[in-house]
Amino acid sequence: MSARILVCDDEPQILRALRIVLRDAGFSVTTAATATEALDAAALAAPDAVIVDLVLPDADGVEVTRRLREWSDAPIIVLSAIGEENEKVRALAAGADDYVTKPFGPRELVARLEAALRRAGQHPDEPVMHADGLELDLAAHVARRDGADVHLTPKEFDLLKVLMRNRGRLMTHRALLTEVWGPAYGEEVANLRTHMSNLRRKVEPDGAGRLFHTDPGVGYRFIG
């Protein structure tokens, strides 16, 4: 059975294009042009994932995200022509899994959606995680690169664990700091950058940059 995707955008051309792209990719698509329509459609038939535009005539995508998060764990991707850091942080803080800036490539959007759906289906306590030659053994608290042990500090290990568990998802600075260091450290961005730099040096092969993506001013994404 194909995944059910709820798409909300008030521009008819974009809505039609997204319906075609997603159906061609094998998804079942429900469309809505307003926040009210989207929330009603979600209540009638719970979607497996949601794609919602940031700017809507009766609310915004952040409010839709916030309302859905009151009862749904379905992945949510916010689309927007607005690329400002504050808007990305606002959407992610409300519970969005990703933020895609218009214009975007159809293949990229489908890939982001598929990654979000895979994450939603993963068991949160997976004992060993793998990615591009990197192995993280949670039970043994050991990291390996191409079979060789990699020495990570406790914070580096926890940081990598959070990023790998949220593979493909853009994690804000605050979200990472809060989860790894605690709520009191939510503003310690310089500390996070230092740890990320050290982590990359240790686990990315030859500095190739294949495992992590930096969204300047917003956060990091594990893409391995």
C-alpha cells in the first residue's frame, strides 16, 4: 500500500505539479489549498506524511505543523519561498522534520520525503547504526570507520547518535544542544560548532564531507 501524502499549497500550479510528481513516485496524494482544509483532511484520514507551504491564506505552515503535532507523528516538510534563518528555525521548532526552499527540484523533494518516511519507520532503539562505512554501536558505545575503532568523546558520541537517528532531518543548533548537553546549554552554539568540527575530522573519510550537511546559522543534517 502506497504512503498517503497530504499536500497543502494555495498556488494551484504548484499543487498540480506536486500531485503529479508524488503520484509518479508511487505515493497516494490528498491536496488542500488552505490550512483549514489540510487540518480537516488530516483528521478524516491520517496521512503518512505532510508537505505544507509556509504561507497560506488562513494561517501559515508553522501553525498547521503545530496543530498536527498535537496528535500526529507523521513527517512534515515545510515548503517556502522564504529562506531566512528565523523562518526555518520557527518551522523546525514547531515540529517540522524538514524545510525546503522554493524553487526546488522534484527529485530532491521526493528524496527528502522518502528519507523522512524511512526515519519514521525506524526503531528508535536500533542497537547498531550504519552509514557509508561508519558504524555506531549503541550497546558497546563504540564508533567504527571502515572497521577500525574511532575514539570519540562522550559528547561527540552522543552528538553523532542524535544526528544518525534523525538521518536526513535538519536539526537546529538549539535542538542538538538541548538533547546532547541539556536545556541550559541551548545557546552555546560556539561549543556545538567546535564539537561538530572535531566529529567531522574523526569520522568523515578524507574530509570528503559525505556525512554531514551544514545549514549556516540554522543547524546540521546527517546525510550519510
